[in-house]
Amino acid sequence: MLLIENADLFSPAPLGLGTVSVVGGKISGIHPADSAKELRLHMERLCPEVTVLDAEGGKVLPGIIDRHVHFNGAGGEGGPRYRTPPLQLSAFVRAGVTSAVGLTGTDGTCRGLRDLLMKARGLEEEGLSTWILTGSYALPSPTLTGGVMDDLCLIDKVIGLKIALSDHRSAHPTVDELRRAVSEARVGGMLAGKAGTVCVHMGSEAPAFEPLLAAVDGTDIPLAQFAPTHVSRNEALLERAVEYGLRGGNLDITAAPGEKPVFGIPTRRAVKHLLAGGVSPERITLSSDGNGSMPRFDAEGKLAGMGIGPIESVLACILELMEDPEVGPEKAVGMATSHVADQLSLPHKGRIERGRDADILVLDDRNALRHVVAKGRVMMKDGSVLARGTFE
């Protein structure tokens, strides 16, 4: 049993001061602040070992659901020495990520889905909630069982498909190939009770979103079956993202805090641009592209440099957006929690509500991460990581 007292709650909607009770890894209740003492005595009568975390009035948010993490490593555009290593559990804890979706990238040949699946299972055993996407930049998509629908139906961890578009590293799929891919993912998701979302890596080439619009044109497949990511890569793509969002498409922004980020347009500016253009906040999500390689190419397409995606970028962007009067706490927190849970059909995630998984972040008075709880287990306490991977 766990109690989080004196919490300034954002569910993501602001709830004010209160106490969160946790039993068996689930949120059992949200209680008024003045009932904390009575609640603690009641729980201690039921169980002598009750963990109490005092938020001291700090912000308390749902754990981050990072929908785009290369947790088994990625990269390789510059050769074998540019392959990023797998992430360890403590990296997620320090970033406030309690749920993660793993995927491959450019390399779907040597970065196998089998290894990705086992890494997801390992992180789950260590305390996270994890899922994966089948496929890669290539089409036809590499799969675990021989087919996208089979992967979705037969493998619990597979919740969607990864492809790439409008990028010199993509397979440059035709409209028919895109239509077939999204159809297989949609039907596989329906049969398995999953979202069957198609994560679309977006590059900088001129077609941008047009092939996605053409793929669903004349069908009953909702545009939201696609989930384009990296939509704040550059100004031209972001401008076209507004129209795409207005037509019912979902948009995932690669989190880029600060005014001079390592990737693309600053997230604060990108989010405000989408909102000002009329895009519904529920259609906007944030992800890190964590642990993915971030190659830089010159005008001739030659590798000019290499970076790595910081998994902690999502939390940094949430905090920036919470303080922005044009965005505010509810929208900011929702973009990395409830919006993601809704789009990925994860009904037990993304909100601080009774019956949801107890994935909770507690910030201190400086908005630094103080406590992290994942499925009811305290992973960080008073800024110190308590949960580490098997080989850390």
C-alpha cells in the first residue's frame, strides 16, 4: 500500500491538493487533502507496511508514456560504430518514463524484432510497462511471424506498425503499399483488441503527408489510424501538419526543449503553432525518439554529424508548456499521458484516476523530479533512483 500526500494533482486536469492512495499497483482513490491523517490510520490498520510519500505541495502528474523509444538501440547510418546501445532501466526512471513503446528505425536488418521483443519483456520484468511496434523503415515490413496482422494478433507486446515516408532512408512506398499496410494494421488491431496504429517516420521530402491522405482517400479507414512522428522536423513540414491535423490526423512531436534544440523546431513553438492553427489538443502528442541516432546530412546527402535522442526531453517539454499561458498544465501534461493512452488504446494508463495503473511522478518546488512510481512500485525517492536494471 502507498500514500502520496500533500499532492498538487494534475490528472492531467488540475485537481488541486489531495492524497492519492495505491493498493496492489492500482490507484484506489483520490482523497481530499484534509483526510490524509485519517486515511493513513485506516490503511495502517489494514496493512502494517504502508509507504508514505510527502509531495509537500509539489506537482503530481501521471507517468510519461513515451510512444517512440529505441530502447534496444538504433542507428548505424554512419556504419557499425554509430549503433546506439540498449537503454537501462535507470534511464527511464530519471526521465519520468513509466511506459514505453519500443521500435526499430533505419536498420531493420541487424536491429531485429526478436531482440526488441525480449528487451521489452526484460524492461517489463524490471518494472516498466512496455510494448513494441513491428516493422521498420522498410516495406514490405519485417515481422516476427511473417505478417503484420499475425504479429498483432499473436504477440501480446505488438500494438502497431512502424514505417517511414518522405525520407531518403525510407522505402518510398507507393500509395497502394501504404493502403495495404494501414489496412493490415487496422484489421490486426481490431482482431487483437489493440490500436493497430501505424507510426510513420516523417522525413523532409516534398510529398510530406500527401501519400497518407491518398492512402485513405475513398476508404472508410480513419486518417487517425496513421500516427506521423517528427512533424516538427522543419518549418515546411510543421506548416503542412496544421492542415493534416484539421483533417482528423494525429500528430506526434519529437520533444525538443529550449530555444536551440538538438532536433527540429522548439517544441513550445511547434505546439503553439498547431494549437493556433485550430488543431485539437487531443491530436497532439510528445515523444522522445529516445536513444535513437540523430544523423545530420549535408546538401549532398553525406553524413555530417551524429547525435542521440535524449529520453528526458519529454519531461523537460512538459514543464515548459505547463508554464506557457497559451498552453497550460492540462494540455501540456495530456500530450505525454492521456492523449497517448487514448490513441494507443491503453485504458489503464495516462491518468491519475481510481482503477488506473499507479504510474505517478512527483515534482519538487523547483519542478525537479523527486519521486517516481511505476505500477505502484517506488522507483525513485527524494531524487535517488531505487530501481536499476539487472546488470546496472
